[in-house]
Amino acid sequence: MSVKSNLQNVLNEFSKKKILIIGDVMIDEYLWGNVNRISPEAPVPVVSCTERECRMGGAANVAINVKSLGANPIMCSVIGEDDSGILFTRLLKKRGMTNEGIVISDKRQTTVKTRVIGNHQQLLRVDHEMTSFLDKETESALLEKIITILNTKPIDALVFQDYDKGVITLGIIEGAIHIANEKKIPVLVDPKKRNFLNYKFVTLFKPNFKELTEGLNVSLDKSNSDGIFNAVQKLHQKNRIKNIMVTLSEKGVFISNGKECRIIPAEERDVADVSGAGDTVIAINALSIASGLDPFNTASLANLAGGLVCEKVGVVPVTPEMLLDESNS
């Protein structure tokens, strides 16, 4: 039975799940305004700011998607002992999420991405961040929280959402995966280059095409499914990964279980904004695998959800209603 024909039952299963997410969280700040003149100080536009909004971003967007789909996320990360960290905690509480997995450190800076938008066009992005790996003390504090949650909560899947800001260290990876595998909790990974080859014995590994080629240092054409399969075979064998999904943007997704592979083509859409699509895809993957879907049905549903999000402007979480409407159309 296709996942579309059974979607309501699948979504009902989603609502029973608790997902632990480990990754780099941040504040996405948006400054909107109007541009009517050029600065006399330099040849740049002057934006008269009319509105400011701050949202949780980075790995926290995976938690937002999990919550939006009716499930229960627990976010594990590190924020700074600063005003942006206070704001992040407030936004987390506003979303009805627990802060039990959050470490506050005076050695870190809360990541903030500020986007300046004038006359409906993004003019500038300013990033305040630290990208060095966690110091040993902070790493130990975060790992202790992760292990406590895994040992005391009925976790249905564990997600690593890596934005390469340093929260996910080799120690965090190995410690969390060891406990999850002991407890037979599925582990899913959305990787970045620095840690790409450090994830071993995981259930599903989900790079995009660029991350795959950079992580393996190979030159591939996106249309070459045999080349992609050969590349992911190395990952299957070297790192003992059960399933590998490679998102191919307009070409859909490639999914392999090590023996069989498929490309699930993307449906034609009016793409407005790809922001947050990867977060949506890994959230759907985690909930689908936790609900017992096989990797190919999981990839099909993730492909559907990712495409839906790309039709929306801005970072928009997917909802059960969006998925049901799409499956019925």
C-alpha cells in the first residue's frame, strides 16, 4: 500500500512519537523596511526599518517541524549566556517545548543570523557565531543531558542536525549513537562536511547532493544514478549505515538500503524558497521510521513534504493538513 493512500493512519502514528534532536540552534532575525535613498556615507541603500522578527532556527527548525506534525520534540544543544540565549529559551517555551536538553555556556555565543530586507528583497545577512567545537567541559555537560534523556524518556528516534557550528563533536556523536543503538532507537543524520565521515552505525544518513560530493571528495553528475549509488555504497560499507537518502533538489531524492536503490522524482512545483526544506525532510524521515515505514515509503513522504515547503516563502513547517491536502489532490 502506498504511503499516500494510508497517510491519515501514518499521521496518527506521528502524534504518538517523541523525537530527540541534537544540533546547532540559532536565532533567525529579520529586519524589514523600505529603501528610498542611498547613504551619503557609502554607496549602499538606507533601509528604514519598519518591522523586526526573531525566530528559532537551525536545528531548532527540525524540532518545530516535529511539533507541527503533532509529535513531541526534545531539543539538545548549547546556547550562550547572552541576550540571544535568553531570547532562544523564551521562544522555545513559547512553542511549548522543553528546555531540559539545553546547555547554557559562558564559553559560547548564541548564533544569530540577521537578514536585512528592503523593498521585499534581501540586501544583507550578518552572522554572529562561533564555529569552533565545544570545549571538553561543555561537551561533557551536553552529553550528560543527552544520555539522561535517552535513559529516562521513551525516545522513538534520535536526529543529528548538523549546521557545522561546533555543537556536534565526535564525542557527542559516538556517545549518543552508542546509547541509542543499545536501546534500539533509530538514529538519523543530516550531515555537514566536518563530521561527514564520523557517523557510523546509523539508521538513515541524509546528505544533499553537494554535501555528498564534498564529504566523499568525488566528482559526480546529479543525473548519474549509478555514480551516486557507487558513491553511497562506500558509505554503506565503510560506516555501516543502513539507509542513505540523497536529496537532489529539482530531481527528487535518491534512496538506497545498500542492496536496492531508487530515485523518487520531484513533482513539478512553483519553487518560492528552499529555506528549511532539509529540516522538514529530516523531521519527516525521523517520524516515518519511528512509525515503522520502510525507507522507500519514508523517502516518498519526505520528498512530498520537502516540495510543499519549497512552495512557501520563508521557513515554514509542514503540517498534517498540508500533507493530506496534497495527497488528495
